[in-house]
Amino acid sequence: MREIKTISLIGLGAIGCAYGSKLFDLDPHLLQVIANDDRIKKYKENPILVNGKRYDFPFTRPDEKKEPADLIIVSVKAIQLSKAIQDMKHHVGKNTIILSLLNGITSEDEIGKVFGKDKLLYSMCVGIDANRIENHTHFTSSGTIVFGEKQNNIYSDRVHAVKILFDQAGINYEIPKDMMHSLWWKFMVNVGINQCSAVLRGRYGVFQTIDEAKKLMEETMWEVIHVANKIGVQLSGEDINSWYHVLNKLNPASRTSMLEDIELGRKTEVDIFAGVICELGKKYGVDTPVNQMLYYMIKTNEAMSDTRKAQKKSTLLK
């Protein structure tokens, strides 16, 4: 039976900090975080706090030669994935398992092109309400990591190994029989709640209580359902209903990752949400007008933020 004795984590945003803290609590010697010199300096000057507790994660630089890790957890933003793939190359060996907790449905393909699909278990996290402000990450729900092979009627050795680790660390998980349905369900959720929250500047409470916000989110999700059905993934209205069971348990004051990006003036993941669904819509003959509208709106917000930053920088230089 395969056993996970070493874990490399890349990406210390809200998701990385939340699950990294649980693995560190299990065994401080189990985990190492891949980070460059600038980030290591930043983390040491401003120690990471998770729910008020300080975590002094052990760091390793991308250019350090290392023994391959048993497990690599990738929790960067989509726009950071290409760099992360380069930075984790010394950690990947013949028997390494890679879990990508990125949003969207494209990260496994990108990682697999470099390291091989045989290294990957499909994975995602759902129901976590972690937010990070500067060096402080806070969450009231750590959610669930959904992972597995494409089909999990019988658990593989790799799935068993991750299952045992998560049991030991107290990380909630699910291993669905049909992992591709689960991935597309999460994609549907992200396309809906992330983008609509960014445009409406609404936290989870808005989508728990305001009917018009719910309607916009659902219309966005239905376009994903129609595309998924064309591809052969059987999503339906019941999948939207199942999302509400998760949504209504989240902290109303917490925000999605895309709303956080908008509020902090950062680039968003709109390209892997509306961008992908509009592209697939064109390919399979499915109209996606709501996602096209959200794409234009969020891209405009990004451009406006860039303009404000440039004007502020110009003013400071005068």
C-alpha cells in the first residue's frame, strides 16, 4: 500500500494556507512549501496567520534539488500556473501524486502535458469560505476536497493513499464514482457564483437572500449545463439545486476569490470561466450570452483597475 510521507505545497493563498495549516498540524515535518526568495522573505517578515494562529511553514526554493515528493498540492491562481509548473519540477518523481486545487477545468491538462497525466488525480475543493487579507487567512468552513481517478468504482492505490492522509489530517473529502461530473459541477458553480459576485460586488449573503442575484447566477450556470450536455457530461437543474445546499451553509459575510480579486485590484480568473465556456459554446454550437456579458464586464473592471494603478503611480512619481 502506497504511503504519503512527504508533501510539497505550491501556492499560499487562502486555499493553500487553509489546507496547509491542517497538514502542518498533523506533522510539521510532513510539509514543505515551494516559494522563491522574495516570497520567503515576505513570509518571514510577516508571518502567516491562519484563524489567528501563526504558522512557520518550512520553505524550499524552486531551484533546490530535492527528493521527489510523494504528493504535490497545487493551489495557485490560474494566471500563476505556468510558473508554478516550472517551480515544482524538482519535486516530481516517478511515483509522485499531483492534486490541483485550481478553479476551472483546464489545470489538469496543463500539468499533465509537462509531467504526464499518470501523475494526476483529478481534484477540487468546494464549500470552503477562506479569505486572505495580507498575511492573515480566515475561514469558518474548510469545505471538502473532492478527488479521485476519472472513475472510482474501485479505489486505486493512489486514491487510498490520499484518503488515508486526509483522514489523519482531518480534511473533509469525497471520492465520487464519476469524477468528471463532479469537476464540471464545480466549474458550473465557479462560473456562476464567482463571476456574478464580482460584477455585483456581492458576498455570499447576497446570493443566499436576493432573488434577482440568484436568478443571474442560475442563468450563468445553465449555459454551462448546456455546454456540458453537448460534451457528454450530464449536468442538470438538480446540480444547481445541490449547489444551494452548499451555498446556504457558507458564511454570508465571506466573499468569493474573484470578488476578492476585484476588490483588491488584481487580475481575475475570468479567462478560465467565461472565457472557456464561451469558447466551448462556439465550438459546440451553444449560445452563451450571459457569460459573454460577464466576460466583457469583468475585463472592463480589470482594465479600469490597471488605469487607476497607473495614474496613482504617475502621481507618486511627480
